[in-house]
Amino acid sequence: MRECVVMDLKREERKYHHLEHALREQTGPKPAGWSDVELVHQALIKGNADSIDTTIKLFGKTINFPLIINAMTGGAPGLERINEALARVAKETGIALAVGSQTAAVYNPGVRHTYEVVRKVYPEGLILANVGALVKPEYAKEAVEMIEADALQLHLNVVQELLMVEGDRDFASLYENVVKIKEAVKVPVILKEVGFGISRETAQELYQLGFTVLDLGGAGGTNFAAIELARNPQEHLDYLRCWGLPTAISLLEVNSLDLPFTVIASGGIYNALDIIKALALGAKAAGMAGVLLKIYDRYGEKALLDFLNSMQKEIQYLMLLTGAGKMEDIASIPVVITGYTQNWLTQRGID
Ligand code: FNR
């Protein structure tokens, strides 16, 4: 063990707390913005829904449809069961899977199996490692090797850290550290938020630092301010529940830069329509976390599998309805932006 056991116990306890609170509710109050994004129906369609190809290539591997089961868990005894089930579902549906933050296993090898299980279950799968952006570069490398990851998610979770009594307060080395991590690992590095979104300014700076893959983790789904406030009520900081960029806005902000980013849209993605809207706004794929966990917890693995299988079919239907014959066509289907989101874009000078 590299640090004191007390710290590891706290970390393990936190893993259980996050799951419990994420399952209870803790979404909103800010919507992700998809209701402000309208797709245009095309009545004169051509093609056959069942033969529309929904596969995409991501980090060198082909997945059956553009979805990542996003980072959630691992790192404490018993959590391997959830990761194992998520890996089985990802394998059966042929989609990608990210594990939760692996820092716990770097400090305590006794919980490595809670992450390693995903590679055992899904040896051919597109699997993403996950650590915080402040970890030592050699720990990030260890996380990648632990699960033979195809890419590494580096999470930026400043709001969450500030709300945790035991959270980080010193981010002075963040810029330097993410660059060092990028140099230390051999796989693509994804900069990922956890529910507060990535702005145009942040994306621009990340691009200058050499990062071209972003997971937006926007507001509108799982709300880590609400989760931390439920774990540790701090009424004076209650306004942080409403902090952050809704996912649709984050996506429009990043795309307005016109830089060659690969963008994963996540945060408040609930269904196939949200995914198509995200792709129409320029995302390469979408990520879903909290809602999948809830389905698994309440209705079981089979229900989660059915939900995802249905989603692939629905993507085909929606492609037919919008006249997109191929995945690449989705990026150019007509989109109408309304309401709050349009107002935001106008004030930010984004057309
Ligand atoms: C998360 N998320 C997360 N993200 C991350 O980068 N590392 C992590 O360890 C975790 N842990 C975690 C635990 C639980 C229980 C949940 C529900 C979520 C954040 C997750 O990957 C995602 O960015 C957000 O949840 C937003 O997506 P949804 O939940 O709105 O689809």
C-alpha cells in the first residue's frame, strides 16, 4: 500500500456512497438542453431501417452503435459484481465501457480485481480506463495497464472536489500534470467532466495543450453537486446544484471552435433521440452512466440489455426519419435550436 489505510477506507466508503446517492435521484434541476434541439422530420424516406449500419470506429475498434457505458464504479469490495454485469451487457450489445476511477486500486492492490473483471469478461471490447486529472503520471499508466485499456479518461471534477470535505483544493499543477500524463501513457487521453460541462474557453486551452478528445460530461443528468450536498449538507453552497453547462450547450460551445476534436456527448443522455441529437450537433458518440445504473439496480441485467438493444433499433428508426442513411450523414441533418439554448448561443456570439 502506498498511503495510509485510513485514506483507503475513506475512499472505499465514498464509492459506496456515490452509488447509493446516484441511485436515489440527484439529477437536475438543470436540463441537459435536448428539448431545445429539434430534428426535422423527413416524410419521403428511402431505405430500410433494419439494414442501416449503426457501427462506428472509435479508438481503433468498431462498436455496434455510438454509445459508451460511462465511468461509474469499482474500487471497493463487492463492486466487481456491477462492473462484471456492465461488461457483460457491453459485450452482448457490442458497445464501449469505461470503468470508474481506478485511483483506489493504485493505492490498494486488493481491489484491482473490481476493475480487471471487465477485461476478463470483454477481452475484445473497447474499454476505457479512468483516473483523476491530478494523479501522478505513473498511476495513470498503471490504470491503463491494469485493464489493457484502449484509451484513458482523465476526469476533471473541480465542483465535486470543492464540495467534499476530503476533496482537493490545490489545482495549481493541473495543466502541467495532464500534459505529463499524456506523455506517460501510450493510449489516447480523453479529458472528461463529470456533470458540469466543458466550455469553449476550456476546450480551446485543452486543444493548445495537445488534447483533441473530450467527454463533455455536461449538466442535466447525474448531479455530483447534489450527491455531495446529500452526503454532506452545506446549505450556503446549495447554489452549486445549478452550476455548469448543460450538455447540449457544452457541445455547441466546443463545436463553435471548429477544431478537430473527437467529442463524446455525455451528461443527461436518456434515450436514442438524445444520442441522435448529440450526433447531429457534431458528437462522435454519446456516454450514459446514471440511468443505466438505475435500470440495472431496479430491474436487473436483462432489463438493461433489452434497453440497450432497443436503443440500437431506435437509432436506426431515427436515422430513417431524419433521412440519414449512414452514420456520417447524421452530422449534416438539419437541426433547429430554440429557447434557452438559442438565447445562450446568441449571448455568447455563437451562430
Ligand atoms: C460517476 N461518474 C464518474 N466519472 C468519472 O470520470 N469517474 C468516476 O469514478 C465516476 N464515478 C461515478 C459514479 C456514479 C455512481 C455515477 C452515476 C457517475 C460520472 C459519469 O461518468 C458521468 O460523467 C456523469 O454521471 C454524467 O452522466 P449521466 O449519469 O448523466 O449519464
